[in-house]
Amino acid sequence: MENDLHQRIVQAILDVDEEKTLNLTKKSIEKMPLEKIISALSEGLRQMGDLFEKGERFIPELVIAAEFVNKAFKILEPHLSPEVGKAGDLRSVKVVIATVEGDIHDLGKNLVATMLSAAGFQVIDLGKGVSSKTIVSKVKKTGAHVVGLSALLTTTMAHQEEVINLLIEEGIREKVKVIIGGAPASQVWAERIGADVYAENAMEAVRKLKEIIDWGVK
Ligand code: B12
């Protein structure tokens, strides 16, 4: 059943069929864990990206699909809190999050922001295409405990490193944990640029950031 629904969601996205995708999303809420629905929606977009690379899908189709997948995520939003296990005492942990400069991909970042909020973190979302300077100045101004950096392009992931370097220059690197993500990022990349945490998806970001309490950030 789950596999079937997963496949149908992926296919509906590949067919750029908004109505079907949204209906299947609603139908799936009762039938499978939210994490799996999110992963099916993400997989559909990922496969769209592969087809785009092969010249079998085009930017307008990608834009349309991204927009309705975002709507599907919004359908799931009200159901997220129980799943991520809301913890009341996380409100005092501030997370500044942004998609880095030159990068307009924000679906993944939005999802991470939504899940962190649902889990109880105080999230300050700076949006997409945000310069490293702006990110660091916001971290300073808000006294954020965590900064989350999203990059979807191999050409923009260097800005994740740039932010870390700027935090060092500003003398606040020790005060803030850096979590990175996005399709081209990896554990190896995180270690290379000196990020504290890499998370492959939004659920993992929540799980790993909950450890923040153990780090004594509060
Ligand atoms: C949708 C999409 C678009 C949409 C974006 C809409 C939007 N509002 O976001 C549009 C059509 C606008 C777009 C534009 C472009 N795109 Co595009 N796009 C995609 C696509 C198909 C899906 C991305 C997505 O939304 N996935 C769904 C979300 C939920 O998943 P996610 O982003 O990976 O996020 C999850 C994790 O990565 C992680 N995560 C993400 N961020 C963060 C942050 C933190 C802190 C943490 C912890 C975790 C985390 O958690 C998320 C949730 O689980 C990808 C394909 C792919 N393989 O990723 C290509 C892709 C990223 N795009 C690509 C390209 C080339 C472009 C363009 C340059 C195309 C062009 N010629 O104009 C432009 C770039 C414009 C720019 N300057 O940014 C390439 C990048 C190739 C590369 N090596 O760099 C890809 C890989 C497609 C491909 N295979 O060629 N794109």
C-alpha cells in the first residue's frame, strides 16, 4: 500500500499533475507516516530534476511542479507537530535559517524551517538568495544558537563555507552551531568546511538539532 502510494505520488509529479498530487497527498495522511509522504514528494521532484538534466523536462514544468509540491507540503504542515514530537523547552533555542546567496531553491529550506518550528524551535527564516554578510549580521543581532544553511547548487555551496569563515572573522564562531544541507551537501563537505552538523533531510535536521540541548547551547 505504502509503496503503491509512494509510486503514484512520484508519477503524479512527473506528469506535472497538480490535482492528482494534492489528492494523493491528502489520501496518504491516513495511510502512511508523514515522513514517507514527504520523501515521496521530494523523490518526485528529484526525478523531475534528473529528467530536466536529460532535457526531458523544462524549467516551466519544474516551476509548476515545485509550486504544487510546496502546496502539498502545506497540506501536511498542521499534522507535523505530533510526528516530530513537540518539545516545549526548545523555544529558547533560536535558529536562523537561509538559502545562501545566488540560490533561489527554497522548498527544502522551508520544509526544514517548518519542521523545526513544529518541533518547538524558534526559527528565524531569512528566505532565499541571502548574502553571507546578511546571514552573519542576523546571527549577531538575534543571538542565534544555530544557523542553518541551505544550498542546492554546486556553484552556491561555497557560500556555506563563506558564512563559516565570516563567523570566524566576526569572532562568534564558538557561539553558534552551523548545520548545513541541500542536495550537493554531504557529511564530507560539512567536515571539510568545518560545519557542526550535516542533515540529509528535515526529519534528520530535527533529530540532530535536538541534541543541541546536550551541547548545552541554552
Ligand atoms: C524544484 C527545482 C527548481 C525550482 C526551485 C523552486 C523553489 N522555490 O525552490 C526552480 C525551477 C526555480 C529551479 C531553478 C534552477 N535550478 Co533547480 N532544481 C529543482 C529540483 C528539481 C528539486 C529541488 C527541490 O525542491 N527538492 C525538494 C526538496 C524538499 O528537497 P531538497 O531541496 O533537497 O531539501 C531537502 C534536503 O536537501 C535537506 N535540506 C535542504 N536544505 C537544507 C538546509 C538545512 C540547514 C538542512 C539541515 C537540510 C536541508 O532537507 C530538505 C527536506 O528534506 C532539483 C533536483 C534535485 N535533485 O534536487 C533541481 C536542481 C537543484 N536545479 C538545478 C539547476 C541547474 C537549476 C537552475 C540553474 C536551472 C537554470 N538553468 O535556470 C536554476 C537555478 C536558479 C538559482 N540561481 O538558484 C540542478 C543543480 C545542478 C547542480 N549540480 O548544481 C538540479 C540538481 C537539477 C538537475 N539535476 O540538473 N530549480
